[in-house]
Amino acid sequence: MPRVAGRYVGRDGILGIDLFRPFVLVGVELPGQSLFHIDALIDSGADRTTIPHSILRQFGIAFGALQPHVAAETAGGLVDQRLCPGVLTWRGHAFGTHFAPLRELKTAVIGREDFVRAFSVNFDGWNRDPPSLAIEPHDP
């Protein structure tokens, strides 16, 4: 199973420990656009893949033009959620055909509905130095 190193994000000022996060580079292909890549945080508690709307604005996609969806309950409270078509890939493996852009979001997040259904994500190596996780596509 291929290992992915955790990304160093800084030092915790209270606990005095180095902080790492499980980020991966995700490919996004919007209809009629070229493939681009974004850093995304693997969040096993997230329902679906969410991407900051600020990224989509660069492609001329207005939030109000997207298909309305239900309000989403997040760690920060309720947020207005829309759906956007787009093929999502990791290392050449497709794992989704849409995602939820959020205005309030600062970091792209990949979750259970798509990424975790397509890949086996094993955090057993998170206690290593440096932390790492194993990601492998599920059998088709």
C-alpha cells in the first residue's frame, strides 16, 4: 500500500509539538475547463468533498449560478451548500463527479461520500516520525 507523508503545517504554540495534516493533491476537471490541482485535506468525518468557492471564482463560476443543495452542518455551524459538476481524481484514479463549493471554506476537504468510498485510507502510520498514511484504491 503506497504511503503518503503528512504535511508539516507548523508548531503548536500551546503544546509545543510539530503539527502535520493529511493533505493530498487532487485533480479537478470542470466542464469545459482544463484539469487543475488543489491541495485537499483528508477528513474522515466529512460527508463529501468541499472546495472553497474562491478557487472557482478564478474560472468565472458564480456561487449563485450553482445548483442549490441543502444547508450543511459543519464544525463552524450551518453553511449554504451548492453542487458543482467536476471530475475529481487522485493519482489518476477518478473518485467523484461533483463536489460542494462553500463560500466560508479556506481549505479543500475530501470525505466519505466519494474519496473514502473509492480508496482505503489507513492512518496506522500517523504515529510515525514523520507521520504518514497509506492510501490504496478499492477493488473495482
